[in-house]
Amino acid sequence: MNQTSLSVLLVEDHPTIARQVAGFLDGLRWQCDHADNGRLAIELATRNAYDVVLLDLNLPDIDGLEVCRAIKAQAPSNLPVLMLTARDAFEDKARGFRDGADDYLTKPFDLRELALRCEALARRGQLHLRQELRLGPLTLLPREKRALYGDTPLALTQTGFKILLQLCREHPQAVARSSLVRTLWGDDPPDSDALKSHIYSLRKQLEQAAGRNLLATVLHLGYRLDLDPTVGLDAVRQGG
């Protein structure tokens, strides 16, 4: 198969299944973030940009159907959800589609079929409406993982974009370092202070575009954007 590189959020609490799926996707050179509970899944899906969510229905804290509804309501882009479950009755599938699922795959499944379905959903998502997020002079395009200050594109890494997206979503509040670390690396952060390096690069990009420092350090807490505190984050849908 000739796969396009995708960014996937895997929501699965069974460690063996999670390792198998994540290992297979890693072999395709796809990016795969993992959440083993519903609350973390909603947090990641609403703060990061993914091409597809692979969602198990049987989660330890929140029912997968409720997680699906929350992702569909809160995600910053039109995010396809592929449900993975052992529930194979028609009524279960119908309920999943009614709650926002874009596709349904019954366990056990062939990992090659999983990849094909992910690619199909990602292509379909490109045809749907996209969502721009605007915060004052900043414009973020989550699906494209791009950002602009005014008309000036920001040369951000994928990690830098994730940081900026979280800062925008929580503006005018500061974002704790611990929250950023969890968003970027989950429960397995790097040994070195990698966050500081990414913050430095993001600060330089913003300062070059704006002509002043837009990324403020909040002592003993984290970081915030130095923008008008009365300006809120707006979502603008455009034809894609």
C-alpha cells in the first residue's frame, strides 16, 4: 500500500491492542498519539490537529459514545472518528453513527484495513469544511498545521504549532508548563528540557512577525500570549 503520512489519535485502554496498533502505524511512518481514557482523549483532540481519531468504545472513565460527541462538538477542525469496538450488533453501530462516528470497525480487525479506512476518512475530511481559528492578528489552520500573523506565515514546527494552538485556546490565561508537556509528550516526556527549546523557537517566530515579544513567561507557572485580553478565539468556517 502507498500510504500518505497521517496524524492519528488512538484512544484505547487495552495495552496490548494499543501497542499493536501504534506499532503498526509507526511502521507506516504515521504520527500516533495515544490516550488510554476518555478525558485525555477529549483534551488531546480539542487541542491538537489530527487527521483521524481511532476510538475504542469501552473506556474506563467515559463511554466512547460520549467521547465521540464531545470531540465532534469541541475539536478545532472537522475531525473524522473511526470507532473500534467488539460491539457488532446493528443497534450498536447505528448508535455510533448517530453520535457522530464517520466509520466503524469491529474487533478483531486487519491492521491493513484499518490503515485503508484511515486514509479514506482523511481524504473525505479534506473535502469538508475546514475551520480557521483567529485570535486577534493570529490565524491558525489546524488541519494544515499552519499559522499566520496578519498576512505573514509563521515557519513553525509541528510541535511549535501545537504549543501555539494551546496558548491561543487558553488566552488570556497562562498555560502551565506541565500542561504543555503533557499535550506534547503525554506521560513520557523527554529527559532534557525540550519544552524550553521549542518555546524559544516559537517566541522568535512570533517576535519576527509582530516586531515585538508576544510570548510572555509567567514566573513559576508557564507562558501566555501578550495580546489584548478582551480578544477571544473565533472559529471561521470556510469552503475547503
